[in-house]
Amino acid sequence: MTDPSIAENFDAVRARMDEAAKSADRAGNDISLVAVSKKQPEPRIAAALEYGHRLFGENRVQEAQERWADHRADYPDLELRLVGPLQSNKTGDAVALFDVIETLDREKLAKAIVKEADKQGLMPRLYVQINTGEEDQKAGISPADADAFLETVRETHGLPVEGLMCIPPVSEAPAMHFALLAKIARRNGLDRLSMGMSGDFETAIRYGATSVRVGSALFGERP
Ligand SMILES: *Cc1c(COP(=O)(O)O)cnc(C)c1O
């Protein structure tokens, strides 16, 4: 039932990550591989779990609940990350399911997370999403507002922020966006960077990514 090519894909992506890390004088095992499982057929996910992978990303709360709620009990070492936009009214479900929310991007959401974290006695690890390309259709804090937003989230709302996340514009070379994210993180005392996808994770590693979010290079094209 499981697909042998999935294991090969994981080995190949990991080897490419190690190679990129080496050429940047970094240790490959410092960089986490978040396998983005959104919209992928279940057998491919089963193959990844059988291979031993435990770190997955999803971009929609409800889809993630349907896929992962039952797996949690079977895989206690599973780590789930929300990498897509979070509506405030889904915050309770997101806090209950995800270990990490990578898309904190507005104060209303920060308040909702505080409330749910208190209520549930669970605090997810948090990344602030930065809209490095200042695209209207994309979520995230604009680079000019990043420092003030981080201060509000940390000081006013008391939320721990682990790092920053970005999705560069599809039509631009990603390097300058990765460099910008790294710069904003550095001046705010953050050392975790979620950046890089199937098409550009090696570049992201060169610019300091500590986790890459890879979907199609691991699982094949989404149907
Ligand atoms: C879908 C998605 C990915 C993975 O994209 P691939 O190109 O398939 O690797 C990474 N990050 C986010 C936020 C996504 O929505």
C-alpha cells in the first residue's frame, strides 16, 4: 500500500539540504524539514510516516483536523505546523491541533491565541509571517511594520515568538526576500527562520533557513 518513491524523495531532499548546508558552512542537521502534506492523498502521507518522518505542515485548519486528529494518538512524537492563514474564529481548533503556528500576522489573532492558550492550557510555538514582497493578496506583516508588531506581540500580549516566516512572490528571485527576513529576525533577536519551498529551499538554506517547508518535491504534485 505504501509508495516506495516517497522514501526516495525524502532521502533525495535531505541530501540536497545537507549539500546546501555544507556549501554555506552550516550543519545540515540544524535544519528541519517540514513536509507540507496539504491536499496530498493519504497513501503518500502513510508512506512518509512509515519512512519515519514526523514533522508535517498543513495550510488549512479543517483539512489538517480531518487528516491528523486520529494520527496523533498513534504517533506521539508527531509535530504539526500551521503554515497557512488562520482566521480568528478557528484559533481554538488551531491551538488544540498544532504544535507550531507559523502565520501570526495581526494583533487580533495574537489576542485570540492568548485567550485560547489560557483556556486550553496549551501554548503553541509561534512564528510571525512577514509579507516580504508587500503583496496585497498575501498575508503577513509588511517589513516596515515588523519591529513594532513583534514588540506588541511580545510585550503587550506576552506571547513567545520563536521566529519569522515568509513566502516570497512567485515572480521574483527569492534570495533578496530570504535575506530581508533574516535581517528582520536578527535585529529582533530571533534565530529561527521558516523559509524555502520545493523550488527554492537550497537558496533559503544559504540565507539562513532553520526550517524549510517542502511539499511537491517530497510527495509529488498535488492532485
Ligand atoms: C504549499 C505550501 C508549501 C509547499 O509548497 P511546495 O512548492 O509544494 O513545496 C510551503 N509553504 C506554504 C506556506 C505552502 O502553502
